[in-house]
Amino acid sequence: MHADRDADVIQLLTALVSIPSPSGREARASRVLTDWMHERGFAARVDEAGNAIGVKGEGPREILLSTDGGRWTRRDRSAPSQRPRPASPSLRAGA
């Protein structure tokens, strides 16, 4: 059910934005996100730069979610020419 998924994502985002995480000190937020991903079947880790990375499934399609520049964006890496576009409302904080 989409309502359950949306509520789950909103709860995650609410938790993430409540964690103080100025640039260079995002370790706690990255741990919360990777724990969340692990609980949902992702292979999740924090890379050497402190980014939370989650992988689920296999195949040629790869989706990137990023807050680069402070705005949520997504990019389908299976279509390299695709420009980043705003994420769906369920992936935006406060939605």
C-alpha cells in the first residue's frame, strides 16, 4: 500500500532532518539511513567520503537519489542523457 510506504519514507526523512549534520559531520545521519536501508533489504554501506550507499537488485538500471545543492534530485543512470529532476513528493522532506 502506497500510504504505508509514504509514511515510512516521511518517518525516515523526519528522523534524518532532526539529526544535526553540518558538512563533514554526517556520520550519524548516514548510519540512520544505512540501517533503514538494511531493514528493507538493501545492501547498504557508508563509503569513504561518508555517503550512504544502498543497492537493491541487479540489472542495467540504476537510480541515484541525491541532495546535491540542498535539493532532492533523482537520476536514472540507465539513461545517461537524462537531466536530474525533482524527486517524487514521497521522497521530499515535509511531504
